[in-house]
Amino acid sequence: MNLESFFCPKSVAIVGASRESGKVGNTILTNIIDSKYKGKIFPINPKADKIQGLKCYNSLLDVPQDIDLAVIVIPGKYVLQTLDECNEKNVKAAIVISAGFKEVGKEGAKLEMQLVKKAKEYKIRVLGPNCLGMIDTACPLDASFSPSFPSAGGISFISQSGALGTSVLDWAKFENIGISKFVSLGNKADISEEDLIKYMEDDDTCKVITAYLEGVKDGRKFIEVSSQVSKKKPIIIVKSGNTSAGAKAVSSHTGTLAGSGRAYSASFKQSGIIRAKTIKDLFDYANTFANQPLPKGKKVAIITNAGGPGIMATDACEENDIPMANLNKDTIEKLKEFLPAAANFYNPIDVLGDAPADRYQKTLEVILNDKNVDAVIIILTPQTVTQPYKTAKAIVEELKDSKTEIPIITCFMGGAEVEKGIGYLRNSGIPNFEIPENAIETLKKMIEYSEWKQKSAPEFKKIKADKESVSKLFDNCRKDGKCELGEMDARGVLKAYNIRVPKAELARDIEEAKEIAKDIKFPLVLKIVSPNILHKTDVGGIKVGIENEKELEEEFEQMLWNVKKYMPDANIKGILLQEMIQSKKETIIGINKDPQFGPMIMFGLGGIYVEVLKDVSFRIAPITKSDAIEMINEIKTIKLLKGARGEKPSDIDSIVDVLLKISQLVMDFPEIIEMDINPLFVKKEGEGSIAGDVRIRIGEN
């Protein structure tokens, strides 16, 4: 069943309707009536004959007509019985306002499990429990106990917090922000955010989908649904609870740097979701998206009557990688025809502090006809001769006459002097921002979303790999009662996926080491091999740059002595002699398994860059070639890979190749919990990459 019965029901029953003012059951009934709902309303209350002039019924079964939607407002312990009645009455949609479920502890959680079981058995979709209800301004229907009913508009809002929802609705009403639908998720026992996002995809009254989320039920489904819907209309989300998820022990760099916030940020990027830091940002973005066309490019023109704010806006453009439009010569000549000689005819265009409304209008008319301009920011500061209200009207009039589809964002700065003008702009669908930086930030979101919509569908190319040998290595690891592969086995996993590793061989004594050195050649790296030692540097178990046989003898014996001193009970398999990779940059690729989204891939520069700067990027597997390239370009230290101060660039294509192979590896083997290739040595362009060291931790398959 789709969710149509929630938003366009022909009839609604309120189970627990109350005569007493202030009770939730009374408020919901009042809200339904006051919202001018046109369908049938059936209050259910065995202790009342009538409420607010409407006949009451003892139960749902006593209602003589069909019921599309049941709103349940009774103590939690009676909800299951009411669901039985819904089944008998063939009601297929229920909003459970009632609390007393998993939010109150173990007993409540058991009750909620029973609720879900019955709902599935009866094929009844349930919103809640423990929710505020829902509002549809198009229907119209207010099946909530919110004190505010917003004006109709194109923004739908999904909230995981009922209390926040009431605040948002009140604020939207005060700011005259039009709402299409409001839905309080409650405990999400059945209907989840992705169900609602999917429904709103084809809802013609909804132009922008917004949400406040604390978490998602099914990360994979969330990405799949959001990726599809965001190609059609924008999804803007505020996500709270961004600290690391849970108190699980982590032993790798990736595990330490990963966390709930990182996973959600990655999933949002891959799904085309616009992330807002605050509720105010969310509605600033949403209001702009709902009322303005998307920019076709990135170039912006700024019109201002004050130099300072114009410079602030220009700085903000540079910081957000938004280029200032180079105006055509014809545009500049036309501006010179009517702007004062002291004006600035170039971008930003300064129309001077004495600019009346018609000067703004003429300037906007000329700018809108310049094909180099993709968006316009209009700044106004209240000066002695400024006409804020008339200027607002002039802007609106000019846009009505113009045939160009270019987003217009205003920044009327001030308070009482500009209030009337801002109100006129807002009522005409033109968003206004208090400061230039916020206007530019919103424009940046529009540009990013426009680029996302133009992105081609993701392609996940299969890579040839020896999966059978990896399965054997993992099985052997489990048979030995271990969860972490030894170094040689971990290297075997990489080889199976055609990832280059340095030449290496295990030596059990110094004589064997000397023979191996003749084959691998100096300089060498020495590494202790022991299932008991996770971090080799902590016990003196790694040595780089062995140049000759004499050094090999000294360092081999010294390493064995160090390890026995720090970990006398360690089971030492020997010392690995490894070819030393020269002329390279150190990077890191890691995997951490997120509880909601599954394998999360990390990339960054290795060494001190990951230790100190934590300069890394994340994506959820599987990733595409485009995702891999974006990951690499996101790190702040990318210039070191692209070649700084005359250095030749590193082989970035080879990093992309390794990222894609690791992505497939963790999708082929979901038992991989953590993995670090640290360092991944990246040589000069055309010379490839080599995995210097690798750790893999697995769970049950």
C-alpha cells in the first residue's frame, strides 16, 4: 500500500477523541476541524455522545462507513487492541500518537515489536508510535497536536523530533514559509524517512523535501531511495548526533577517524542530499530552492549600493569557489549609459549609496541579458536616500518582464528600515539574507545540486579477482581462532585483487635473511611478524633503510631483542624482509564497517598527515570512479599529490584504481570489519602505487 491514505483520506477516525480542552485527543480533533478538512470525521469515545457537534462512536467497528485513516490517541497498552479493530474494519493507515513504546525501556520495546508484527500481518501502515502526527496543507488536513497550522507552500518537512517539529511549524508560520506536508516520525516502528522521501518524489505539491534526522533505520535503502529522488527534487537534511557511534573498540587509523557523522556525511554526498548545519540554514536553502530556478552555471554577478558588503560578497564567492562573472563589453557600455560616473561598472557593480529604485531596476535588466551571468546577488544597505520598499517592487517587476531563468537572491541588510521591502520580496518568492555570506553559501548549495542533477548514473565496474583464494585465507584465519590476518595472508588478499605489494620474504634467522637480501636487493625494510603484535613501531618491530649486509645483521638481532624485551610471550614467526620503495608519497586507504551503512572507505595522505592533520575523506562502498576521484580531490593536501614547487605529480590514476579494487573487495567480503593500507606508496605519474603495509580484521561471514 502506498501512503496516499495518510495524506488524502476520504475519512478520518480519532480513537481517543476527548471532550476536555487541553487533552491531546481534543486538540487533534479540533485541528482536523479547523484545518477545513473536507472528508468525514469520526470521533471514537465510548463515554461521549458528541464532541464539537460530531457524533461519537464506541469503537471503530461501530462506524457505519469506511475509514481510510485512524489517528490513535489512547494509552499505549490499548493500541494493539485498536489495531485488531483496524484490521476488522479494513483500515489500512494508522497514526499512533500514543507513547509508552521503545522510548520507555524494555517493556515498551516488546510492545512495539508486537505492534510491528500485527501491522505487517494486517498490512496496515503505521506512522509512529510516539509521534506528533502529520499535516497536509494541500488536502487540507491537520492530524497533529501542533498549535500551529502553516500556510500552504512547496516545502515538505519530516521530523524525528516532535518537539522540534512544533517549533519549526510555529517559526514557518511566523516567517510565512509555505509548507506542503509535515510528518512527525516518532519511533519509526513502520514508516521511515525513506518511505516518506519516496512518496514525496511524485507529490506535485512538494517542490523541496526537508528533514531533521537523528538516525536512519536502513542505511543502504536510505542511499538507494535518496539517490533516486534527489535527481528529481532537492532533499535538504539537518542531521544531529554526529559523534562517533557507540563505544566499540577500534584499533586502526580508519576506525579511530570514522564515526557516525562521517558516515552520514559520506552517504549524503553520494545521494545528492544537501546538508544543512542548522534548522535556519535548512529553511533558508529550502525557501530558495522552492522559489528560484537552479543556476545553469557557476558565474555570479553582484549588484550593490555599498562597497563594503560588495567586497564581503566577493570574498565569500572566492572562498566558496564561485567565479565572478566577466561582464560582456556590451553590458558594461549599457551600464555606463545611466550609472553615475563614480559607479563601478565591473563586477561587483556598485550603483552607489544614492541609488533609487529605478537605478537598481535598470541595472538588473542589463545584467539579466548578459549570457555570462548564471546568478545574481542584489545587496542593499539603508542609506539616507535609499528606497528599500520601492526597490523590492522594482526587482519583482523586472523579473516578471524578464524571460531569463536566472536565480535572484537579495541581501537587504538592516532592520526596521528594510523590513517592509524584505516582506515584499519574500511574498514574491525572492529569498532575502541578512548578510552576503549566507546568500553566497545558499547559492553554493544550488550550484552543487545543479551539478548533481547533471551527473550521469553511477557505473560500478566489476574487477577480475581471485575470490576463492581470499575465502581460503579468511577461513584459515577463523580456524586459528583469530580475527586479524597475519601480514603475509593480508598481502595475499591484496595480490588476489591485483594490488601491487613490495617484494618480501620471511626470514626465520639471520642466515636465511642474508640469502633473501641477495634476491630482493638493498635498501630493505625489516618488519617483525607475530600474530600477537598489532602495532610494530610500539615494540621496535620495524626498521627502514637497511643499506648493506652489516646493517642487516645488526638490525635483525636488535629487532629480535627489542621485541622479546617488550613482549616476551609473543609468538615470533620471523622477520619480513621487504623491498624499500623510493621516490614516493605516502597515502592511506582504510575501511571501517559502519553499523547503518556498511563498509566506509577512507582516503588521505599517510604519515603525519593522517596522524596529526586527520586530513581524510570518506565514501560508502561501493564507489564509482567519479566517487574515487572526488575523494582524492577533497583532501586539503591534494596539492602535494598534484605536484608542488616544481615536483612531478604523483600517479593519482593508480590511487583511483586501488580505491575501486578495495571497494569491490569489501563488497565481495562483507565480513571485513576494518582494514588499513598504510602506507600506500604512490610513485610518480605513470609508475603506479604499491601497498607498503596492510592490516585486515574480519568477523563472521
